[in-house]
Amino acid sequence: MTRSGGATTPSRGTPTPSGGTPTGLRLYRPRVSTWWWTRKRSYLVFVMRELSSVFVAWFVVYLLFLVHAVGRGEAAYLRFLDWAASPWVTLLNVVALAFVLLHAVTWFALTPQAMAVRVAGRTVPPVHIIAGQYTGLVVVSGFVLWLVTR
């Protein structure tokens, strides 16, 4: 700022629109690859888990298509089954299943970090929290399988 209270000038080291600084120095900005997240396993798993949400959404849309077809009658349901049996839909569903399993496994592993469960004043070990989740998954899956196959 000038002494007369007029216009302000950038301070030392502040970049100007041309990329330089008022003192003529250029700032060092290292180039970052678009694929930086592939270099470290934890980053890769994080990005894949975030990407898995797209496939979770696909399963929701797929099930909505199924419910819609069932609601429109037998002919619509048979057309849906023909469409669902096409190679590209089958491949998409197999890839989606892999991503949904990755999503479930990684979130189950993160749960003990997100919540501390206390019973009788003692913290429950993380392995017990994760085991409880898998037990619940098996029980609910078994119940759904029983409902579908009876």
C-alpha cells in the first residue's frame, strides 16, 4: 500500500498474472502427473473406493429397471431378461460387483477408525467390530437368499 493511502501493490513473492513476482522471480511449481494417485497403494485404494460409488449407483439403476419391468408385466420382464443377458450388461455387472465388494471390504475396515465402541467402560477391539459387520452381512445375505429361493 502506498503512503498516501492509494492503490496497493502485491507483496514480495505474490505471483502476478504473468506468473512472475514483482521482484521478477518466478515461483517453482512442480508438474504433478494426472496419475499421481497410482504411485502409492493407499491412494489407489482410496480412489478406487470413491470410484466404486458409480458402480453402486449402477446397481441401483439396474434394480429400478428390473422393478419397472416386473411392474409392466411378463412381456416387459422377458425383454428385461434378454437385455440383462447381453454380454456387455453381464460384463458391466461383473465389474460392478467387484467394485461393490471393494467398497464393502474397505468401509468395513475403516469402521473402527470412525467409531469407538465401548462396552462396560472398555473399548471393543477393532477386529471384533469388523467381525460383527461381516457376521451381520452373512446373516442378512442368508436371509435374503432364503427369501428368494423358498
